[in-house]
Amino acid sequence: MIVVMKKNASTGDVEHMVQRIEGLGLKAHVIVGTERTVIAAVGDDRRAHKGSLESGPGVAEVVPILAPYKVASLEVKHEPTTVRAGSLTVGAGTIGVIAGPCAVESEAQILASSRAVKAAGATALRGGAFKPRTSPYSFQGLKEDGLKMLATARDATELAVVTEVVASEDVPLVARYADVLQVGARNMQNYRLLEAVGNTDRAVLLKRGPSATIDELLLAAEYILDAGNPNVMLCERGIRTFETHTRFTLPLATVVYLHAKTHLPVVVDPSHGTGHTYLVPRMAAAAVAAGADGLIMEVHPDPENAMSDGYQSLTFEQFAETMATCRKVGQALGSKF
Amino acid sequence: MIVVMKKNASTGDVEHMVQRIEGLGLKAHVIVGTERTVIAAVGDDRRAHKGSLESGPGVAEVVPILAPYKVASLEVKHEPTTVRAGSLTVGAGTIGVIAGPCAVESEAQILASSRAVKAAGATALRGGAFKPRTSPYSFQGLKEDGLKMLATARDATELAVVTEVVASEDVPLVARYADVLQVGARNMQNYRLLEAVGNTDRAVLLKRGPSATIDELLLAAEYILDAGNPNVMLCERGIRTFETHTRFTLPLATVVYLHAKTHLPVVVDPSHGTGHTYLVPRMAAAAVAAGADGLIMEVHPDPENAMSDGYQSLTFEQFAETMATCRKVGQALGSKF
Amino acid sequence: MIVVMKKNASTGDVEHMVQRIEGLGLKAHVIVGTERTVIAAVGDDRRAHKGSLESGPGVAEVVPILAPYKVASLEVKHEPTTVRAGSLTVGAGTIGVIAGPCAVESEAQILASSRAVKAAGATALRGGAFKPRTSPYSFQGLKEDGLKMLATARDATELAVVTEVVASEDVPLVARYADVLQVGARNMQNYRLLEAVGNTDRAVLLKRGPSATIDELLLAAEYILDAGNPNVMLCERGIRTFETHTRFTLPLATVVYLHAKTHLPVVVDPSHGTGHTYLVPRMAAAAVAAGADGLIMEVHPDPENAMSDGYQSLTFEQFAETMATCRKVGQALGSKF
Amino acid sequence: MIVVMKKNASTGDVEHMVQRIEGLGLKAHVIVGTERTVIAAVGDDRRAHKGSLESGPGVAEVVPILAPYKVASLEVKHEPTTVRAGSLTVGAGTIGVIAGPCAVESEAQILASSRAVKAAGATALRGGAFKPRTSPYSFQGLKEDGLKMLATARDATELAVVTEVVASEDVPLVARYADVLQVGARNMQNYRLLEAVGNTDRAVLLKRGPSATIDELLLAAEYILDAGNPNVMLCERGIRTFETHTRFTLPLATVVYLHAKTHLPVVVDPSHGTGHTYLVPRMAAAAVAAGADGLIMEVHPDPENAMSDGYQSLTFEQFAETMATCRKVGQALGSKF
């Protein structure tokens, strides 16, 4: 950490801060500049109180030097992590594709979807049984019945099942049916839930919250890793910005940046990331070109009559075309697709 | 709802959408413009599928007319709601002030804090026993021990206790000790938790998520109201924007806007909303001038040694001065402070 | 336009607004809903006063139906526009690549750069002679001397010259040397400048402002088109969001969205859009996969000693590799690259 | 500046950066941490190339310590600046109020407005003669005719005239009629214009761009100050965020923050900052409570028929009430209002 003192900080202030820093088990180096004094605090400062140092007398600001996450860091584990769950492999040059409807609506719907996405090349099936909805008046999912239908679809297609879990108390139930536990964007900082999925042996797809920084995303992953579960996939699904022509803004530089900071694989969700069906195919291709390790896309047999997210779902035909485009891009860049 | 058709939509597309709208139990009025056709869908469209209409053939966009929330709406209940919980009264011209440390750290700390904030005019005590923290390596709160210390402070000062609950399974425990259950910003869309606090007889302080729209905030409130609990206070605590000189951006127009849309009282949190002690006093006064029904502020006996949020906490002296300023503003504007 | 009345609007209010609408030369259709009345205003409302209608008695909000731009609209001109300027062709399936240093620093620097980018496949040369800089203490460009050096580089390589013009009074001078006039992000709403470049016969590269909506970008283009200059390229160069790990957030969905709304070609700037050299190659490839009609990239013989923007500039070798990657993606998707 | 090296930076990299730093005339202190090495660069680094240091080998990031602005800094001039222009005084405890219509529409309109705002206590008159408009199809102002009408209104009321100038070539003309030159939000980084107003003896009202950081705002002010004009008022008028219920988000903490960083006075614009008439009165009062040195508000004799910005303009009566409220708040806090 670097503690930057105010221009008018007194010698006593500097001395006080040196003692505070050393009280935290760090070593303090004082550098007297022409206009300001700064104190470099040397040592592992991840558990130190950046915040409380900022309240010290004469302190202008405190600049952390080390990233706040540790186990997720590429500096700790140098090789990219590959996550495997049944038919799904994601990472280290292999691109996984998770596809299916927003919500499980019926056995017929999920069976048809799973067969169609498998035929087009998807390597896992998505489908929500527990649906967190903005409005209490919206369809909230089929719950355990939906999970059973997903299991039926897995039996029929051998596709791994990816489905969301919304509360820690549901984790045992959902883990009984799912290959991958999805933590949704609204729950990225539901720490009780993160710990609960961290205590399972299921792979986890952790979605970035729409206003989460990358450090916050990696610290959320750290909760899961810290609980003992190393199989975490990060998912960029769009952030909230001033733009209104898309539902969220999909920042693909996240993929490249994460690959420079963490060994965990990165999946992109162009369906939620754009919010409009017609934007999905090209943004899926762009995600592959940016180096994404996986894609997750909403596909529905009849988007116009979907019970949720129809406006951003692909038909079976659109999904097959999108896959063809993505495969071309992936193969041109040497990925295993 | 207004369904706007594309310029090149066919007569068949329009006919199709009219049938879709009528299938939803709404009445369709077709208006043929010089460049586009629009269809007005008349009726209560809150449960209708805006999303799936958007996937209809030839549809350019769908514009909702009615607000998506209902019970929270000022159109449904015309008088402002006053929330009362022990010593705390918020709303309809009475300004409540909730103050205390970010986290309960010890009995001595919470007792000293409660006495100091009461002496300065606070009408409720805040203090976190369950702390949701961005990093797994940060202090996570004293849990039930902290709740007991809060109860001791209530016994000593008769101040109502406001404390956060982070998971639905903790609600019975926290409700045993607290007068007001706080749902934190990270949990604003934790619907299981919203339902759980909605099923208690405790007042609820619902914080706006840092990227939540006002409609999303009111729909979160709607989950609580819909479960049968009418005692909801909304809390503006800052949103995430491109600004970095403050921790969040505190948009006080929220207060005025909410007063035009809902009968629920609005509390402002200038501590989290700014993230720096020196910004809190003036922003507290500004919140009162904007018409806030309440304030919630972090106050600590020794901010420099606080276990969390010291950089945005007021000392006892600073809090007393802030209260004096706010009281002047509130009284100048005719509020009961 | 749709005028949505408040729930408690009186019959007189509705009558008043009907007269206001008809006074604007539009036709009014009143639709009485179960909870609210809306009035559809039919006709070309682009010149109507959305704003002043909003101040009408009993009005809740006014929703425009037609896009505010006209000449730029794909509804007016159905075929994509190809912009040609010397060696540069952009649009309708041909991808142009503009590359070179942020600023012209010397004849040797710009000559070396132009030869290197041409060898790697660039089809135009960029280089700033007039540099708008955030700080008055930063290097402001070589001005006319810089323009002359650009002309020398064009003579040597036959690459078209793309350079920024920052004030309407400079347009004649810059147009004497440049093939393409660049309007920078800071000047996207400098309407005097837009009119001035609209009055030349030079192609224009119009950069999106970092907080401009797409409608604002297209209306800025409309100023140029309206002045008589049809050769406008739009440029996405990143928007300002809460993210700090990149200098701006590069929203590639802009490319796909613009292709659905306008006939004008879309160029992407991954250098400014990310702000870090190591993020540029993959984001350039992603832009091509998203369907960009062109790329503009910063390339410098010695980024570490560049007078501006070195941290986001590619070396000659990095640029050649980036071009190879982009070419693969472009060709895989059937573009002429 | 602090140069943070990557974990795997070599001794040669560190040595290289030390030489780069010393080549910039700064002194380098190397601090070897447990995980990383950082180099503190001591000296006035405002003219140093933060950017090019970032491209150095083995560099992770570069953290500036000194604010990039100088003349605007409170560290350079410790007393608050009072700006005076005719009837208007702003700063150091005196609150100035600038009011009037968005645009000058006719002599009758501006005369009536000036008399009404003066009667209610305004100390300067605003009115646009050159209007920068998002759409080329909107009313662009009466230009010199409008300036003459403003001068007539000044003769009638003795109110100082505040009006916008949009291009450097117009500065002499506008300065002939105006007491205060307003630089609009869209032109905050139009450096040619900043230099031009800096070369006059007129006071300047500099509006913050909707996505400008505070450092960028202060650097824009620095252009004016550096040209020799010390009479600069900063104006917060709202930033662009994800919020859509207000036109912009008005972050009042800007006022408090600026007072801690600069001696220049701070004016708040609650009209543009909210975009809706009904939000203006309370946000004006909140701005005063936050410590604003001035207010600028749009007032129109007949907002419904205004040629621009009617939806955010106050009537004469509303303005008089708003002034009464603001005066109470200002006086309660000891300001001269």
C-alpha cells in the first residue's frame, strides 16, 4: 500500500502513520517529495485496513498495490484452469457452449431444446428451474419439477445440465440434479450462497453483477475457491451503463483482461449482454474472437411464446447459424470448438 | 402498452400482434401513422409479457405505460406512509435519524455509540452483526453475539435497533433482537430474503442496489408488501457511476422523484453515498433539504481504529455538529426533526 | 409521439393536449385506458416540441415513436454507404484499416510508421497534427508542420491521410492536406465544426463522444449530411462507464445496432476503446467479428518514447500480428479485408 | 508518481525504469516489497509522461500522486475566489442566483423574464442567443439579435447578463454584450474556446461535461486560468449515468469535494441536472444545503410554449417559491443570500 499524505501533513502525522502501518505488520518506507510525503507499506497488505488508514490524520489517500484476491490470481497459479462437468469442457483452448431456454417450461419444451442445441453443437444444456424475477408478478419457475425435466433431458442427450441456484438452502436440492450450479448476476455478492456452492463438488458458473468491478467478481470467486471448490467459471453478461439501445452493455475486453489476471476460464453471455435476439449472433462471434472460453446462449423452440426472455432468445435455426459462424471464427484463431 | 411496429411491417404482422394482445386479455387499438403503425394495448398490462410481444414479427419496440409496481404506488394509496418502530418514526413530515457504527465490535463500543448518538438527537441505533463483505478475508461481524450487544444498547438508551439480515434463514434470529430489519444493497434483489422479511412483523429498511433503477427498487419493495408487511422504508445509498472521487454517486433527486411515485418514506445514507467522512455532514443537510424522511449515518467512537468503514464514519463530535446543521435545515423547511 | 396522461388528468387536460398536438400539425388519437388516457400524435414529429408537450397540464410523459434522425436512417436509404478516400475504402463488405501514431512527432517517425503500417496491410495512415489534450501542459501537436509531414508520408506510400481537425476555422487548412477529416470524441457535439466539415468535399470520420447516446451520434452525423457531405464514417471508440480496468468500455454491440439503423459505415477504435496495448489485438479481432467496416489503431515505432498515448500503441511487430489475426477472422466471415 | 512493477519484472526492468524516471528530471526511490517492487518518482510530475512510463518493460501500472491541475488548486491559493460581474457576486459565502429562459425568444419574453427573476431575488439573468442543439432540426437561437435583447433587459433591470458562447470566433461578439461568458457542457473540452474566453476580461461560467471527471473539469478551468483569466465559476449540471427517471444525475457531493480541492466557486444547475420542473425546487434547496456558491435556473413566462427546455423551466411563481425556500436554507446555514 502507498499512503499519500496531504501537502500540509505534519511530521507528527507522518510519524503516527508509520506506527499505524507497522502495527499492521507491514514495513514503512517514508519518501519525502517536493510537494508531498508518501509512505510505502511493504508486505502482504490484503488483510490490512486500507479503509482505516484512510481515516488517519493528514492522509490524502491510500493506494493498494496488491490485487485483493489471491487464490484466483494468475500470479499464484500460472496455468489456465480447465473446468469439466459431464459433457462440458471449458478453458485452456477448448470452447464450451451452453445453450437452452431461459426457463424450463415443460418436458416437451426442454427435450426439444436439448436435442436441437446438441445437434447444432452445444456441449451443455441451460434451463432455469428457480427464476429470480424483478417483479413478484412474473413467472418464478417450475422449481423441483423443472429440475426433474432437466435430468430427463440429460438422460436423452447426455448434455451436462447448467441451472441456477438462488439460495443457500436450495443448494443440496439443485446439486442433486445439476452438473453446473449457476450463481446469477443478482446473487454475485450473496456470500452465503457463494460459500454454499463452494462446499459442493459441482462446477460453478459465476455471473458478474451488472455493476460489479472485476475485482469484486474475482473476490466473489475467491469465496467459492476459499471454501474448497476449484471449478469456477467466470461469466461476463453485461454491465449497466447509460446505454439504453441494449439491455446491458457487453464489455468484451473483460475476457482479455481476465486472461491476464486469473487462471479461471471466462464464459460470455451474449443473450443477457445485449437483450435483443438480432444482436446475439454477431456478439457471440465477437466473444469468440476476443478469446472467450465458453458461450452461454438462450435458445427457445418458440421465442414469441416463451414465458421469459423471448426477446433475446434464438430459434433453433438461428442458433445453428450462430454456431456455424462462431465455429469459423474459433477455428480461424486455433481454438478447439 | 404501446406496440410500435417497424416501418416495413406487413398488414399480417399487425393483425398477428392484435391477436397476441387480445389473447393477453387486453384491448388493441391500431393507429396507422404516416411512417409507422402503433398498437395501443389497453388494460392492466402489469402481468402481460412485454418481452414476448417484443419478439413478435414486425415489432420495433414495446413501450409500457403503467408502472410495473402496484401496492407501492402513490396512485393506489394517496397518503404518505409513516413507519414506526420503537423510538423511530419516519415519514409524513417527521424525520428519523438512524446512527451508529458500521459493525458492532464490542459491548463497550456499541454502548458508547448508542449513548452518544442519542444525546445528539438520533432516534434509532444502527450496527451490523452480520456483515456482507466484498472480500472473504475481511471481518464478517460478531453474529448473534453482536445482536445481543445491540439489545443491551437498546435497554440502556431505549433507541430502536436497526440491523442487517443477509439470508432468509437468519430472519427469525435477527427479528428476535431487531426493531428494523435492514436489507442491504447487495441483497436488494435477493427475493427469498425479501419474502422472508415480508413475512415478519418487523419494519424493513430496504437499500437501493448500486445499479438498481427506481422501478427495480419499487418492485423489490413490492415483494415485501405483497407478502403482507406494509412497514417498508426505502433507502437511497448511492449508485455506481463513472465517478471515482466519491465511493458512490448520491443522487438526491431520488427523494423527490420517489415522493411523486410512492407513499413509502425515503431514507438517505450519506455515509455509503459518499464514502468519505468529510463529505457526510453537508450531504446529510442536502438530503434533508431534498425532503428526505430519514437519515442513516455511520458514527464510531474511534473511526481510525474501526474494523470496517472507518473512512466514512463520523466521530461523536462530528455527528453532533452534523445533527445541528441538519436540524436547522429541517426546521427552516417545516419538518419535525 | 405518444402523450401519456397522468391517472388524475382531467377531461379538460386531455382536450387541451389534443389542441396542442393539432396545433403542431399532427393528428391526435385519444385512447382511454382502464387506468390512464394516452394520446397518439400521428405525423412527422421530428420537428415537434416533445419537450414543451411534456410541460402540458396532466401530462405524465411523452414517448417519441420516430427516430429523431432522418438522412442517416436506413429507412430512408436502404443500401449501405461505401466511403472512399484515396487508398481507403470502408463499408458494404470492405474493411478499411487506418493505422499510425497518435501524434505526428517528426518526419522520420511518420515516414517509418506509414511504411510499416502499409507493409502490414493498412489502407490509410492516421496521425494527429492538432491534438486536443486534457491538460494545457501536454504536447499539443505540430500543427501545420505536422500536416506537411503527413503529406510527405502520403507521397511516399500512397496511403490516404486521416487527421483530426479541432476547430471550424482550421477546416480549410486541414482539408488542404487530409483525405479524411477526423472529428474527435470531445468535438462530437461541436456543431459549428460539424457544419464546417459538412461543407467540404472530404470524407469525415466522426467519433462517438464517450457519453453520447447512439441517437446523439446519428444526429451529429445528420449535421454533416444535412450540410451536403454524404461521406461520413461513424466511429465507436468506447464509452465512459464505472469500469476502471480499461480506459473506456468498448461496446461492440454498437456495430450491430448501427447496421440495423443506418446506412453509414462503422469503424471501431480498439486503441482508445481499451487504453492498453495488450488489449488491442483481441478487441480488434472482436470488432471484425462483430461486423465492423473498419478499424483505426495507434501504431508507433517506439511506444515507450511516444509523446502521447504510448500505453495504448502497438509496435510495428504487434500491428503486423494483429492484422494477421483480424484478416483471418474477416476472411472466415466473408469480408473483403 | 508511483511506478508499480509486475511481480515477474526483472532487475533490468527496474533499472531501466529508474533511468527513464531520472531522464524526466525526477528522483527515483526503489522499494522492494515482498511480492512486487515499486519505484517512487519524486518531483513535480505534472509534465511527465505517465502514459509512456506505463509502456515501460515490466511495468504493471503508474499511479500519479499530484493532482494534474495547479493554478486551480486550493494548495496553491488558499482563499476561496469571489467572482464578481456587474450585479452578480459568487463565492466566499455569497450565493449568486442566475435565472432566466433557456433561449432568448423575443424582447418581450426576455424583458418579462428579467423583471420577474429580479423581483424574486435573482442576481443575474441567463438567456441563450447561440443555442447548441442535439438535432440540426431544432431552434438554434436568435444569435446577435438575441444578444441585443439581453442587453436591453440588462438596461431595464441592471441584472448582469450570462449567456453561452459556442465557438472561439464568436467570443469577441458575445463578450461585447455579456457580463459572463458561459461555456456549455458540450464544449467543456473545446480547448480553442477555453483559450479564447481565457483571453477576455469577462467572467466565465464553465459547465461540467456530462461524463467529465472532476480532474478533467479542473484541467478545463486550468486552460482558462492559464490564459490569464482568473474569474472562473465551475458549474455542476449533472452527469450521465444509467438512471433514466431524471435527464441527468445531479451529484451534489461535487460541491463539497470541489471546495476541498479548488478555490474556485461552484454553481449548481438543478434545471439541467434533473430535467423536470417538479424536481427543481427541492434540488435547488439541496444544492444550497450542500454549500453551493450559486444557482443557475431556467425560468420562462410560459414553459408550455417555450422554444426549448420548457419541461425543466419554472414559471415566475414557481421560481419565487423556490427562491423563498432556498433563502431559508441559505440563511439557516449562515450564507449571504
